[in-house]
Amino acid sequence: MSPLAVVWYLSIGPLLVIVCAVFVVFFDRGPALLVIGAAFGLLVLAIAIVFLAWCTSAYLDLHPEGVGLGRTVLGGRPRAMRFTEIHPASIRVLSDIDTIRPLRGGQRMLSPSWYFSPGADLAVTFLGPAPGGDPAPGRARPPRPGQGIAIFGSREAEQIAAALREGLERGGCPPHLARWSAQFGTEELKGTGPRAQGRIPGMRADWTP
């Protein structure tokens, strides 16, 4: 997580308390307003702490058969997929991943299906089946453009992408297909919000390789 993002989120609550205190002193208001403002500021601070903990608790579990994505804080059920369910052409390593967050109501939004923190830079992205349900024995679920995109922010994005390609090979994918996406190296995203999202393979519902 970007240190600037941490400072920003943790400063909102205290700033509200300071503004309220200045308002009370300047306009000679009663202490009740200050108490209300302090309580509200502490509530905002608590929400910010939980949000940051939720963001930074994301994990990616690589095992011999596939991957698992989840969060240890308020993450719900982890998302699991086999290597045979990942589209080999969709694997990418991207920099400036934070630019995909759309701006709504003056705040940058973060989807529960995106496993990175505000201010993150490097990420590995790949397309798998739609979230929900576990892989059935002997049957591979098809990759689902749009719903099936997986985005995981990490300084080790290149190593994760390499491990994914190795897993695809172990799952039976021909080596030239499993390693085809390695030619792109680390790509820098251009644009912001939906424009940047459209540059991620598999992000759009109408994506075709």
C-alpha cells in the first residue's frame, strides 16, 4: 500500500475533529457539538482502519492444482480455480494498477473482486471462471470475461505470473500457449477508470483473445 494512501485515509477522521473544534471555538458553540464531532471523527477513523486492514489482508494461494484468492479480514468465502480454468492468453503483469479505480462521489472506488490496496503499483491479472462455487472433479469451468477477471496487487507480480504459467503447463496446456503472454513483460496501464480497465485482457465482457 502507498504510504500516502495510508496517511490520507487515517487523517480524515482526525481532520474532522480538528475542523469541528475550530468551528466550536470560532463561533463560540457549546461543547455538545464538539462531542458529536469527536464521536463522528472517531467513527470515520475506525472505518478507515477496517478498510485498510481489509485491503492489505488480500492473499493469493498457489498450490499444485490451482490458485485461491481471498482476504483474511471480512473476506468471505475464498475464490478457488484450477490452472485448467485459467485462460493462458489473459495472464499479464501490469504497473500503475491503481488507475483502474473509478471515481465516484469524489472517492476512488475499490471492488471486492480486486485484490489490491489503494496506491498499489504492480499487479498480476488473469481470467478464470465466474466467482462462486468450487471446481467440480473432472470438469473445468470455462473462463468468463468480465466476471471472471482476477487482479492481485503484489511487488512479486512477475514471479506470480511465472508460477501461473508453470501451473498451466502442469495442467496440460501446451508450453507455447502457456508462456505466450510472457512476451509482454511488465506493461504500464494508460488512462484512468473504465479506460484503464479496458486495457486489461478479460476485463470486458466482450473480450476475445
